Amino acid sequence: MTNITQVLDSMENALRLQIQAGAERRAAKAEREQEEFKEKLSRAAASKMELESISSNLKGSEDAVRRDQMMAMIMAGF
């Protein structure tokens, strides 16, 4: 009877260790995926800021062109 108990205990411990290892792998994978998501989100935010900056610069350039055209028209007497 003792041998059977030892075998069952050994099997139970092995199963417990397998379950624990699987849980640790899943937790590590979830953490990696979360970090990757944060990194992608950060890159997207940086890209958005860059695009907004470019857009602002273009709008500023368009405004400057309009101002220069207006000044030219005023100076020409239109």
C-alpha cells in the first residue's frame, strides 16, 4: 500500500508542477504581449504627434503663402 501511495503522490506532484509551469508560461507570454502592445501604442502616439507637427507646419506654410499673396496684392494696389 505504501508503494501505491508514493506513486500517487509522485504523480500528483508531477501534475501539479506541470500545471504550475503552464501557468507561468502563460503569465510570461501575457506580460510580453502587454509590453509589445504598450510599445506599439507608444510608437503610434509618436507617429500621430509627428503627423500633427507636419500638418501644423504645412498649415503655417499655407498661411504664410496667403499672407504673402495678400501683401503682394495690397502693394500692387488691388
